[in-house]
Amino acid sequence: TSVRPDLHLHYMKACQKLGQPENPLIAHVLQEADENDEICTKGITLKIAGNNHPVPVQRVKDDDLGVLASVLCHAAFVKGLDLAYNVLTDAGAETMATFLQENSSLQYLNLMFNDIGTSGAELIAGALHRNRSLVHMRMTGNKIGDRGGMFFASMLQRNSTLEKLDLGDCDLGLDCLIAIATALIQNKSLRAINLNRPLLSSQEEETTVHIAQMLKNNPSLVELHLSKHQMKNFGVERLCEALYENSSLRYLDLSCNKITADGVKFLGELLKHNQSLIILDLSANRIEDAGATYLSEALSLHNRTLQALSVVNCSITGRGLGALSNAIKSNMILSYIYIWGNTFDEDACMSFSELIQMGRLKPNCTDVALYEVDGQAQLAELSHGLQREYYWAPRHRVVADSAANASLALVAVSEY
């Protein structure tokens, strides 16, 4: 159709018809969309997120969503909807679920950090049993709990369209993590899942054992986030055993766990044989110099697949950092490394500044920059890193996408 879509006009009429006041944020976004020339050819994502504005905005409430849904049900060119950081509750989730059952064009839905609970999760997951268009869903930060997570687990047994699912910070528990791992043994369509920060009371690492079992059998998962799982060396060993048999996983996030050098030893051995991992995030573990040395040995001599490594805040000192910089000298594939938050001595500063000056490390592929004080090399932090923009997206791009979030630049889920 070459007819100009008139979203804002439809929205004003729908507000009048339903006796609802206009929400200025929605009105503004729809006006901008109406002026977008690519709207009919390429489709658009409506960004109605309630955060990250220069001035406070009126956040989207359940009633506002009802009006918006009535406008969008005829707007097939709207391919994405970002409603993050608003005040939607289970009632809004009900509106959304109805929309997802009737809508066949929406591919991306971001509901992160609203106030959706267990019953809202049940409705949305239920709608995805039948929905055949949604490819990427973010529920991050809605406290849906273990029961809410169970509904997503059963959805993953039926849905074959969804490729990315983010359930980070959702207060998932033991049972639903096991159920999700079990569902992913059969599900062949999901490419990326975020299970960060569950609430686990047990120290037995059962969830990690089940996830490892799933990785032995799942040929399609590309990206897996297991941050803040209280994972210890036992759990890492189980994951590594599984990954000898897995050739699809490209991105493994084990940040903020309780992994020490002994656990990293298993990862080092795995990296000597693994030919599929591209990104490894070990930030905020206590891997120390010994762990850094295990990684360096594997990366110097054996592995030619890993492109990005994050060891931010890993209690590494000069010796371990020196070993890592030597690994980068001998391994031309490893091109992104993030090291801030460790203890730099003069040699470590020198070796990394040499890598940057030689052009071996590009400035946007690491999180440190060189400066000199009285002729001595020092390193300063840059705001680059894996998942740096996980919770927010800058309104005005100051840095290249790749620098701010190497992970997404390296592995676009659609590539696989």
C-alpha cells in the first residue's frame, strides 16, 4: 500500500471513542512514525520505552495499552514494539496476550521492567502457544517468579517461531529452570536464552547439571546467559563436559558466578578442542592469575575460534594480564578483550598499550585506553564491553554499536 499510515490520527480517534485521555508519549512516538518514509517499505519498531528521556515522560499504563492495541491491530508495518520501563501490570499483559493471538506481524516485543506478575506471564506465554510471528521476546525484570517461568517452559514445548527469549531478573527458581532446560532438549527453534539471576536456595547446582544435559542434545542454541547462578567449579566442569559434544553454542555468559582458577582449568581444556565458541564472558569471577594463565595457554597454542573474551573484575594481577597480552600477540582471531577492574602493574600497562599502538587491538575492541603520566604508561577505562547496553540503549549513539556491545555485533542471532 502506498497510502500514508495515519497512526496518530487513528490513535486520537480511538481515545475519543473509548473515552480515554491521550498519552503524550504514545502520541509523540506515533507522530514520529507517521513522518518516517520507510514505514511502508521496511516496517518499523515503535519505541515507547518509559526510561531514558531527557525529561520525565508519562509512562504507559494498562488503559493506554488497550487504546494502542486497537490502533495497531490494523498496522501490519509495525514489526517491533518496545514498551520497556513502563507501569504495565497483569491487566496490561491480558491486553498484550489478546493482541499476540490476533496479530500476525509483530516480530519483536520488549516488556522489560514493567510490573507483570505470574498471572500476566501465564497469559502472555499462553498467547505464544499459537502466535507464529514473534521472534524476539524480552520479559526481563518482571517478577514472574518460578510459576510464571513454568508457563514459558511449557510454551517452549509448543512454539516453533521464537528465536530469542530473555527471562533475566525474573525471579525464576529451581523448578522452572529445570523445566526450561528440559523443554530445550526438544525445541529446535530457540537460538538465544537469558536466564540471568534466578533465585536459587540450593547449593547443589542441579540447574547447571540439567542445563549441561540439555546442551549435549540441543543443536540450535547459539547464545546462553547464566549470570548470577552461584555456579562453582563443579557446575563449570559439567558444562564443559557437555560442550565437548555441542557444536552450535557461540556465546557463553558465565559472569558473576563463583568460579575460581580450578574451574577455569576445565574451560582452558575445552577451548583447546572447541571450534564453535566465539564469545566467553567470565566477568566478576575469581579466576586470578592461574585462571588467566590456563586461558592464555589454550588461546596462544590451540584455539583459533574465540573472538571475544571478558575477564573484567576477575582478581587478575600483572602476571595473568601479561599472559593474556601474549596470547593476543600469537592469536590473530582473538580480537575483543575486556580487562578493566583487575590489578595493572607497569608491565601489564606497557604490554596492552603496545598492542593498542601496534594496531593489534583496535580501540573499540577493548575497554582500556592508553595515557601517559611522567613518561609512564597508564590505562584508563572505556565504556565498552559485552552487554554494556543490556539495560538501556543510548538515545543518541555516541559510540559504534560494536564497541558498546561487541556480543551483538559478533553474533547476530539471525546469522545461524
